[in-house]
Amino acid sequence: QSVAAELAPNGDVVKTETVRRLTGEQTGLDLSRRVDISADIFQDAATWPAAAPWSPNDFRRMDEKDDELFYPKEQPRLVYHIDEGAVAALTNYYKREIKPGSDVLDICSSWVSHYPYGLKLGRVAGTGMN
């Protein structure tokens, strides 16, 4: 896949690079088991504190500057936010749950698709970071 590596101030692509990434079904990982793990997750729920032990400061970002400084329009950051296993699990979930022809509202769109290869969708509306 060829992606923009550098953009001119007017937004034109100046330089491209080829990126190969195995996603979803192409990873070779089988994450298709449907196992309910809630009993394992919540087995010690009786010992949890009555209130969350975090302060608002615990949720502050290390860098509170405007996101536009980190994600400039002139130079998109084409990064992967989840690893191969998560991509495979998400692709398998989509393959199992989204029927061909479905309309999709993708509120976490990426420059890399996590939808199964060849899945024919209806209307797709997406929004993401860049």
C-alpha cells in the first residue's frame, strides 16, 4: 500500500512510501473463539472499593497541548493504535456480526481498514483522528 510520507504546504503529496501491514484475516492468528470471560473478570468484584480510587489528575494527559500540534493537517500521523492480535479479533468480530449490505457508522475509522476483505457494505460513514 502506498501512503503519503510527506505533504507540501498546499496539501499535495510530495513523497510516498510503501507500507505492508498484515491486518485482520491476513495475520494468521485465530482469535475466533467465543468464550465468556466475565466470570474471570468479575470474580473478585466483592472486594472492589465503593468508589473509584482515581483522582481527576490521574486522567490528565502527559502533554495537554492542543491536539492540532500533534496531528497537523499538513502531515498526518499514520500510526497504528492497536496491535495485530486486536486487529485480527476485531476483523473476526466484524466478519461474524456485520451482514453484507449493512450500513455502517464507523466512529473509530482508521487509514487502515479492519473490515474483512471483500465484505460488501451499504453506506459507510466514518470519522477518525486525521
